[in-house]
Amino acid sequence: MEYALPAGMFAGVLFFFWGISTMLSGGGAGSVEERMARYAGGKADVKTSGGRRESRQRSLVDPFATLSSDVQDKRFRIRVQRDLARANLKLRVSEYYGIRIGLAVGLGLLLGVLRDPLSGVVGAILGYFVPRFWVGRRIGGRLSAFNKQLADTITLLSNSLRAGSSFLQSIELVSRETPDPMGEEMGRVVREVNLGLGMEEALSNLVRRIRSDDLDLMVTAIGVQQQVGGNLAEILDTIAFTIRERVRIKGEINTLTAQGRYSGYLVAFLPIGIMITLNFINPEFMQPLFTQLIGQILLGVGAVMMIIGFIAIQKITNIKV
């Protein structure tokens, strides 16, 4: 038993730093098909005997290859990969879950030793879900920055088209002249087209990476113009005006509903914060809440009411434009 705790903490730290190192190194080299799929959005599904033999050899070199194949067989693989792409994280699904498991094990064992088993359970839960919250914040931050740049980007595309450039040349100009995330995403579109994808498919991949209604409007208008013809520069000017008005109206709505939205966050997270703080200050005072039946009933009822209140407030303050 005296070696169980150091071994568990070592395993957690190993999972965490392995995932971090693979993220910094670009997620591993992979095969030629996998590297092409990162640029062109294709599927590298080579199911030959040679491919299986190469996979077995790679699993001998990489001890996490089995974990990767097991995780990627799940139904949520595509959803997790899409979230990682939207957050601009060069991670495989197994590497992402390696970081989450490593944080959960390490933080849970650390708090369990320093405090008590209940604190260890809370630490394990926090360690597992903190990376997910961080990915969500990265997605929201990139989406917000992208939407702020979109109207000016469309105007730049329109002016470039009026100057006589082709649409691909205009996108290449945007990728050079605009900062991230717009410049990076437009650069991906240019690379995908240069690798052989059609413009419509490359723009569809862009919409999948950036979940923006304004971008979807622009891509739809471009697709319609390529089918039926028309002056694309004027169409883009109209879209830019529409997006600017939507941004203005959304800003006014967010200002008017700020108090309600933060009230929902207060209702949901203040009791949890108070419970965690009291558990750190006086664990014996909080023990009956988890060990006695009446305490467990109160916890369940309180959690359900908090969730209902939070969802109701979010539905009221979420006004579509």
C-alpha cells in the first residue's frame, strides 16, 4: 500500500505530460494519408493487410496506440475531433483523454492525501472536466474573434474582387493580411484548394471548423452565386452590411440581458463554490451531507432545482437574432 500512492501519482503525471508533449509536437507524424487528411479533410481508411501490419508495428512502438484505437472507435470520436479542431488544438482523441485522465488521477490523489477521500473525489472530478471547460473557452474565444473579423474580411474580399483578382487570390490575400484566427483559417482554405479540393468543399470544411451563423450565410451566398451567377462583390457588400447590423443588435441584446445571464451563473455555481469552500475549511461539518440519507436527499433535490433554474434562465436570456 505504501507504493500505491506514488505509483498512481506517477501514472497521472505520465498521462498528462505525454498528452502535452504530443500536442506541442503537432500530434505525431502519422502516415502520409493521415497528414494529407489534416489538410484536405479526407478520411485515411486504408484497410489492407499491410495497413494492419503497420498498425500492429506502430502499437509496439507507441504504448498508447491501443488506447487511441479504442477511443476512436466510439461514437463521440467525430464530435470530439470537431471540438478539438474548433479549438485549434493539434491533438488526437486519445491524447486529449490522456490529459484528462492524467489530471483526474493526479489531482485526485494529491487532494486525497493532503485532505481527505472526499476532497480526492472532488479533485478527480475537477481534474477530468477542467480540460473540457478550457477547450470550450478556446472554442468560444476563437469564434468571437472570428466573428469580429468577418465583416471587415468580407469587405476586403469584395474590394479585391473589384480590383480584378479571382476569388482564390482574394482569399489568399486575406490569409496574408489578416491576423489569426481569420488569417489561419483562410490559409487552410487556400491549402485545401491547392491540394485538389473544390472551393465549395473547402468552404464547407471552414464552416465545420468555425460554427458561425454569419460565416454560414456568407458561404451559402457564395455557393448560390457560383451556381446562378451574379456580381459577387455586391453580394459580399450586402452580406457585410447585414453582419454588421446583426453584431450591433447582438451587442445591445447582450447588454440588456447581462444581469439575467450572470444571475443564472450565480444560481448554478455559487452553492457549489460554497460547498467546496466549507469542505476545505471544516470537512467534519460537511460529512453528514454525504453520509446520511437526509443529506443525500437534500443534495439531490438541490442539484435538480439548480439545474432547472439555470436552464430556465439561459432559455429566457438566449434571444436569437
